[in-house]
Amino acid sequence: MAAPKAGKWDDFCDCDGLIDMATAAKALTQITGGLGRTRFMELLRRDDIRLLQVQNPRLPYECHTKAGRAEVKFVPTPNGRWVEQTFLTPKGLDWVASKLGAGGLANRAA
């Protein structure tokens, strides 16, 4: 039986197949010019993208979770609290790359 074809974002995915914002920013370095996590998340709030909410800036709009572009999980913090964190799916990273003008064919970060 042949192994399934690897996706172009598989190297950036965690064990759940999701991509955290810092890793997504790194994956799109050649498109964005090397934004860090915070600036990348600011970019995702722009009017022409609107992936992350303005009123709750760490969470995606519901339409993106329903479309399979983003997922929200609770993750532990160093002080033992749990907080919501948004992750992109490979489909979501393709969507962001397309919105940024890469046609979904973003170059991998070296």
C-alpha cells in the first residue's frame, strides 16, 4: 500500500496536523518579508484578510473555523493556566498565502 502524498505544509504541522501562528509566519517568510508571530497576527486582522477577530484578536471568525481554515484549542501556559490559541490548518495556510497574492503556492522558509 502506497503512503499518502505529503502536502506542501506537512513539515510545518504539529502532531494534530495544525500550524501555530509563529510557524505559519515562518512558513510564509518569502511572501511577508519575515514577519514575526505578532505582526503576522496583525496582518491576519486586516480588512482584506479578516481571519482573526478585531474584538477578540487571538480568535478566528467563525466562518474560518467552519470552512476548515482554522481551529481553536486550549493550550497550557508556563504558569499553569489554559488559554485559547488559534491554529491554521494546511487549507488555512493555503488560503492566507492566496490572500497575500501567492496563489496558494507559498515558498517554504529555508
